[in-house]
Amino acid sequence: MPELPTLAAESTLAPVTSNEPFQVRPIGGRIGAEVRGVTLSADLDDDAVAAINHALLEHKVLFFRGQSHLDDAAQEAFAARFGETVAHPTVPSLSSGSRLLELDSKHGTRANSWHTDVTFVDAYPKISILRGVVIPPAGGDTVWANTAAAYANLPEVLRDLADKLWALHSNAYDYAATRNVPDTESEREYRKQFTSTLYETEHPVVRVHPETGERTLVLGHFVQRFIGLSQRDSDRLAELFHDHVTRLENTVRWRWTQGDVAIWDNRATQHYAVADYADAHRVVRRATVHGDVPVGIDGRKSRIVKQETRTA
């Protein structure tokens, strides 16, 4: 596979729209870096955007403090520097003319289980850009896991098995699987909206990253079952792979402040929004950049097998 250029432990690049140098400071040993000395904007020059993308490919998720100057339009315009922005396939965007997705805890949108964004479609997003709008005084962190590192560190026997597996992903996943409290009315309403069109898509469990050539695991809570295996065997095997993906060595945790921005490579990560803030209010807004259809190590591409609009 092609070799990804390596940044130094603390990399200093050319200044980017500020008086401070653009610095990439790793947070975790396998994933995550904070970027300083950059003011995010659609007006960044091509070299700056390339530098951010370069750091993203290496560290999988990047964090930017102090970006409160961004409003909704500016966030979406910045996202468009990395490719075509797309709306969520089932949940309405924040407003007319916008493709931003708002995740508001008061409206039942707490993504507190491990997932990769929108893997129930074939060409799921390549990059997600999340902005902290309303942050609880305590709690509400987000955790990311590096699925390339997870694959690379699997025992050889499990890697060989993963290479051969395909999985069926759907947005009609089991919401109750990890919950120990009853659903609220707002959560039920959001779920109805989320599944207004039902998708089922078959993905290789191992995809080849189109930019780095790394092999990454395509799993998370949208997985229904593995092709050719019973539900019982699928559940056990999914749990086994999940435990490897979410090993603490593969993760990084971010404590949000208002105005923070996180950018992650959705082709090489999973994430989990920790719902530990009780009734406090939490609002984040996400822009997503259109991705390509995953390709497995045998050259076969993912495919949608069902797309069915529900009637009321």
C-alpha cells in the first residue's frame, strides 16, 4: 500500500491566516491531534487546506479550539473546501438551503453508541466537520476510535477472517441494544424521522482507504449481520471486532468548549458522543463531505440492496 507521509511529533508548517505558525500537536499515540495557529475559513489558501488534509489522513481526527467566528454558513463553506457537502439522507437539514445537520439533545439526538456516520448508504461521507454550539458545563465529550489501527493490530487469524467478511448495514438498527432507560417522546419522534427511508447496504468489513491505501474496518452500530452468518453468530463476532476497535489504545477523547471544531476522517474512524450530562443542553452542528463507494481488498464495491420510503 502507498506510504503516508509522516508528520513530526509536533509539526510546524507555514503560517495560516494568523500570526502563529500552524502546529499539529498529537493527543493520543494512535489517533487525534490538536491544530493551533489556524483560523478556519473558506478563504484558506490551497496549501493550508492541503496541510489540514495531510494532518487528517495521519491523525484521523483533528481538533481546533477558538473557532467561534464560524456561523452555520461559514462552517458549510469551509467544509466545501474538502469536496461536495451533502445533507443527511433522512433527517432534515438545519434550515432551507443548508446541508448542516443539527444534533440537539432536547430533540432526542444523542449519538451515544459507537458508529461511523451514515454507513447504511453506499457512498457514506468521507469527512465530517462538527462545531460545538451549546456545550454542557460538564460532560458531553466525544470519543473517536482509529479503525485502521484496530485492523492493523488484530491477531492475524482475525485479520484474515475480516478480509473475507461482508456486512449488511441499515439505519433500522437496534436503538435499545445499549440503553437502560426508557425512550423519551422526542427520541421516538427523531427515530421515526431517521428511518423515514429505510436503507440496507452491503459493505466489505475491510475497505481500502482511497487516499492512504490503509485497510480500515467498516463496522459500528448500523451493522445488522454478517453476510452468510446467522444472527447469533453475527452478534458474537461483531462484539469481538468491536472490542478490538474500541480498545483504549485506539481512542482519543475530546472535552468540548463552545466554538470548538472537530474534523474526522469518516472512512477510518468510529465515534461515540458520551451522554453523561443529564438534562443539560448540548447542541452541535455537522457538515459532511460526500464520500466514495468503499472498495474491498478483492476489488468489489459496496452496494445498496434496499431503499424504501416509509408511508405514514
